[in-house]
Amino acid sequence: MSSYSDVQKAVRVEKFRIWFAWVSGGIIMLIIANGTKNIAILGIITEVLFLVGGVLFTITAVRMTNVLNRKAEAARREVLGDL
């Protein structure tokens, strides 16, 4: 059985990875959207796709963070003996 601090460290690292990937993806999407903004229909299509994708990626990142929070809470309860 791993200790609570090990679980907490692992959760913190995974949260950082999730949000770092989210920020990196957002920056890449902004760069691509900026590059295609002068091409009439392609600019509009990429903006709409990136908007929808950004919302979906945000929802996914929040859900993944919530799962990690529940995992950390369960580990804390197990260590402290709370039921």
C-alpha cells in the first residue's frame, strides 16, 4: 500500500501534466488560427473547430482533475481511517 504522500505527489504531477497539455494545445491552436485567419473560409472553419475543440478539451481536463481529486480523497480517508 502506498502512503498518502506518495499518492498526493502522483496526483499533483498528473494534474500538472493535464493542465500543461491543455495550455500547450491552446497555444498551438492559437498559432494555427492566427496563421489561417487571412484565408477566407479556412480561417472561419479552423476558428469554429478550435472553439468547439477547446471547450471539449477543457471539459475533459476538468473531469480528469476531478477524478484525481477523488482518488486523493479516497487515499486520505484510507490513511486516516475515515469511512
